[in-house]
Amino acid sequence: MRVPLKENTGFVKKGLIEQNNRLCSRSIDALRLDIKDVEDSIEATWKADEETNRLMTLMQSVPCVGPVVALEILICTNEFKNVRTIKQFASYAGIAPFPYKSGTTVSKKTRTSKIANKKVKALLHTSAVLARRFIPDIKAYYHRKMDIEGKHKMSVLNAIRLKIAARVYSCVKNNRLYEKKYEYKPCTDLHRPP
């Protein structure tokens, strides 16, 4: 309701804008309170269950994974009982890259499946965009892939989605909160024993 009121700013007289804002303010406030009540009820529900609360705490420890993303992952994986591995989840969410092939022709390019849980994919995309802006190691990864390696923007964002999901699964699997201690160290020993 607030968007149309803001859109009229440059086109409608100031007195009419103030009148519209005044007339709609109580409805907007009531909707805001209703939304807050629903969110509080949802939060109280998952905090009441010990296992759900533990899983939500672990998932939300990953940067850019908030309660909405964590709850959606928890629901669609049935508390990680139905979708147990990151590979299964990546396929389910439509973020797993599959090689593009047709018959005997195999391309070097990959693509994601269109058969996916679009809601989870969209929520992970939002998390990936936030991570690209605010998480230093993800920001460096994005810069390296885009500017140095010349990858396509959406394929890099898809890789970031997969990184975020992998971090969530790692935290849940190890039953530990996310810790940022890892630093990228390229392998210097080319002759590793088999």
C-alpha cells in the first residue's frame, strides 16, 4: 500500500498526497501490526520445539541466512530427514549445475534445472546477493570469478547460492555454529601422494 503512495509524489498535488497518506495510515499500521503478530507466532512455534530451535539457531549462524530462509529450508527438507545431503538439496532447490548434453553432444556449459522449488531458490538468491555485498570472502570470490575469470554474473551468483546452502548443511551436519576461520590457501605441493 505504501508504494503507490510514494509513486504519486511527482505527479499529484502535495495536498492530495498528504490526504492520501492520512487516509491510508491506519490501514498500513494495522497491516504492519498483523504481520508482526504472525511473525511472532511463527517464531514462538519454532522456539517451543527443542530440535527445531537447535536447527534454526545453527542455520541462522551462517551469514545472510535469516529466519525466513532457515525456516523454508527446514520445512522443505523436513528437518533434514528427507533431503539429507547438500547434493540432494542443490538438485531440489535448482542450484546444482548439470552439464548440457543432447544425445552424443556434450557442451562445456552447465545449466540448472527448471524443475525446482522456486521459493527456496529465490530466497537463496536474495541471500546470495546480500552475501555478495556484505561478506568479505564472498565479495572476493565474486570479484575473482567476474573480473578475473570472466564468468557470467548469474553463474557466479548460483555458485554463491550453493556455497550458502553448503555452509548451512555443514553447520547442521557437524552440529556447530558457523565459524569464519577459513582462509583460502592454494595448493603448492603438486606431487601429492595418491
